Amino acid sequence: MKRLHVGEFEELMLLSVRALAPPVYAVAIQRFIARTAGRDVALGAVYAALGRLEEKGLLRSTLGEATAERGGKRKRLFAVTPAGMQTLMDLRRVRTRLWQLIEERG
């Protein structure tokens, strides 16, 4: 299988979606990133990254139920796919190996 390129922000998005109780919506992801990573991220950037990750097959989305608080609009909810989880595990292995090499050199 061809390995997909995932940038640092996309990796952060994948990790956030997985860390939250999926399925999760964009505003919750935005707040989670602000709280855990200390990064203020525009909601448009969150939606753009979620769209790219879904196009790559690393996330999937579904529409939730309509809610009164959103004027009857449905939320798009995201969850990590098996391919997305494999990508996260691959990224973790690479980072772990790099840190091992750094530590070996002192």
C-alpha cells in the first residue's frame, strides 16, 4: 500500500480525533487542540485539514442528528479509519526511532 504524506498539523488532527471520544465534531477538535497543544487554530483550518484527511481515507465522517442549538442543522462527526490508525502507529514508530537515535548520541 502506498504511504500517504501527513503533515504535522494533520498528524495533530488525527491524534486529536482519536484522543476524543469519536465520533467528534470540528469545534470540539478545535477546543481540544487549544487546550492540549496550546495552539489557537482557526475553525476553517480545522475543517480544511479534516477534509484532506477524509480524502486520504484516514478519517471518515457521518452526519449527526439535527439539534435545536444549531438551528436544526446537523453536525459532521469524524472518526479515525483503520488506515488512519495505521498511519498514526507508523508515525509513532518513526518518531520513537528518531528519539532513540538522538538519545544514543547523548
